Amino acid sequence: MLELDFAKGLLHPARQLHSPNYNERPFATEIDLLVIHNISLPEGKFGTFYIDALFTNTLDPMVHASFAQIAPLKVSAHLLIDRAGQITQYVPFIKRAWHAGVSTFMGRENCNDYSIGIELEGTGHEPYSELQYQRLIEVTKLIQRHYPLITKDHIVGHSDIAPGRKTDPGPSFDWQHYITHL
């Protein structure tokens, strides 16, 4: 059973792997947005440690041609849910993870300031695993209990807040299945 240490912003029993790519949220900012992403490194490959390496600034640009462009990036997410439903937390919820980039939600810019970012190991064109949906639903319900401003209409894909720039979680993400179970 998942538990959230609200004061520290830590999810238990998630694997904790510290990312240096975060900072403080602006003073008195209320968290009211949940952003769903996808990631696989290399694209379409699952079960590698390269996501951890990207979020901890240790990705070797020589390992794969696609890594040369992304290795210098300073990015993170609060959580990753892998294909087996395992959860890794890189940034405490109370901190600002660097997941959204240039983004806007309901006329407000800089979504990182007031959002939680969850990465699903996957691509926009391959189905996500049922274990990922189960864990995402469980995590979302827990987050909503502690952050009640994150209502169903405040749960979006990266593509919704950065249209034209991002496509995740992509057409293979079953929004109806996810939202109806919240």
C-alpha cells in the first residue's frame, strides 16, 4: 500500500533516487496540476537504466546516437512508473521538478511551478501495461487526497500544456480507462 509523507513530499515504498534537477517552488504556490508524460531510452526500449541516468545527469552520450542530444539536458520528473508498475521517485512533491518545460495551463505559464510530473515508461504508439494503469490510478488517488486542487480536469498530458512541442503520453494512453477509475 502506498503512503505519502506529506511534509517531506515522499512516496513510500517507492524507490528513491535523487535527481539534482529541481528547485524550490515559488513561495505560497499551491500544487493543482498533474502532468502525465512518457519516456523510453532509447526510444521504444524498456527496462534500461538510462532514464535514471538522464534524470541524474549521468547519461553517457556515446552509448546511443539519440543520447548525444539529450545527455546535456537538465530534466527530471517527480515519479516514473515502469512497465512492471514499479515506482521511482526522483524529486519530492514539495519541490519543483523540471518536467514540463515551456508550458501553459488555463492561461498560467510555467507549469513546473504548480504541478506534479509523472513519467510512464513507454511510447505514444505502444499500449501501456495494465500494471502501469493500476499504479498510476493508485498514485493519483493518493496525490488527490493530499492535493485536493488536483481534480480530474486538472490532470493533463504533456501534449496538453505544450501543444506542438510535445506529444506525450500519446494516442496509446487510454484516458477513459484512467480517468473513470479515479
